[in-house]
Amino acid sequence: MLAKSFISVTSLCFLIFTGFASNVLAEDDIDRARAARNPTTPANILRQLAKSDNVEIRQNVARNRRAPADLLFQLAHDPEEAIRITVITNTATDERTQLYLANDANEQVRSVLARYEYSSSTVMDKLSKDKSVDIRLEVAQNWNTSAATLEKMTKDSYSEVSQIASRELTKRKLEEKNSN
């Protein structure tokens, strides 16, 4: 029988992998949370941990830079806003997942995506059509927004969006001119 004392993350992963840790997992969310954020935790263990009822454990899986793309996509469907936002800020999150989150009903989730420095230009193009003026303002200021998208945004019905898009386009043209 396993004692309910501190277990190293490596040991816990071994125990989970070999099937001996069911009692520990049920009793010790702290160790499960550690395993969830540890980049050496095997993908099959991360998949089990992503099913946890504990929000912190699921969020740590979403934070794990070694989490497989399909698992991050699964976590992008999580009912907890904080987990979906954490998926956005994981550099391992692929464009498919970002595009899915660009349709999120929660404006805060879309806002984080619009401001995130690693959101793709395709995602920025999609968010440039968002119903929220605040989201469109953030897209107009994101460096990953393509010139073509900014050009379209200069015709936005909200004057502040169109002004910022115009200013960004001008700034980029000057930067390009000065670099040549």
C-alpha cells in the first residue's frame, strides 16, 4: 500500500503509467497538479489528468508545453474560461485550436486571443470581423495582423478601429521603408 506522503513527480508518473497510483491520484491533487504541469509527463498521463474534476489540474495540463495538440483542442472546449485562456497562451496551441477559440462565446477569451503575440494572421483576420469593437481594436494593434487585414479594417464602421488600422499600416510602411 502506498503512503500518502510526498511523491516526486517522476515517481508519480511512473506509478500512474504502471497503474499503481489510483489511490494516490484519488487522494492527492497536489501531486496530480504537479504531474499535469511537468513537461516530462507522458501524453497518456496528461490525457487522464485532463479529465479531472479539479480545475487547477486541468489548467496545468492546458499550460503544459508538451501537451499534444489534440488534447489542447479538447481543453479549448472546457466550460471554465480560465482553462480556455490558458490553452490560448500555451505556445504549443495550434492554429486549428486558436480558430476554434476565435468563436468562443466569452468575449474575455476572444480578447486574450486578439492580444496574444503568437496568434496567427489567419486568426487575426477572423477576429477582425468580431462583433465586439474592443476585440477589433485589439486586432488592429496586434503585430500579427496582416497588412491585408489592416487594409480591410480601415473601412471599419467604428471610427477608432479604422483610425488605428490606418495608423498601424502607416507605421509598418515607414518601418519597412527605413529598413531598406
